[in-house]
Amino acid sequence: MSTSEEKKLAFVSFCVEEYKAKMGCSGQKVIDFFNRYGVIEYLLEHYEVLHSMGARAILEEIEAFIRNRREQA
């Protein structure tokens, strides 16, 4: 049985893999990019809502979050 933390980490890994596939880049580039914009923290903070969504909706949420962060900069 997975702990809550393990489930959250698996979810972040899923999001990295989905974003990597969509953008056609390496996992390390996605991690660096996510770290720059605080995406991983966002995913962990909003896990309860996000993990119940489909992959396309999750990617749309991530992209909207990044857009908002860029606009704030």
C-alpha cells in the first residue's frame, strides 16, 4: 500500500512524463522548467483536486499556472 506522500510523488512523476511527451523534451528539462516556475509545489499543494482530472486537463492547468507565473514576473 502506498503512503499519501508516495502517491503524490507518483502523481508529480506522471505530470513530468506527460509534459515531457507533449513538449518533446527531456525529463531533466521539464524538472528544471517546473522548478523555475514552482510547478512541483503547485502540483503537491493541489494534489487532491488535480489527481482526479484527466491528463489533458492536468496539462492545461499546468500551462495556465505557468502563464500566470510568467505574467507576474
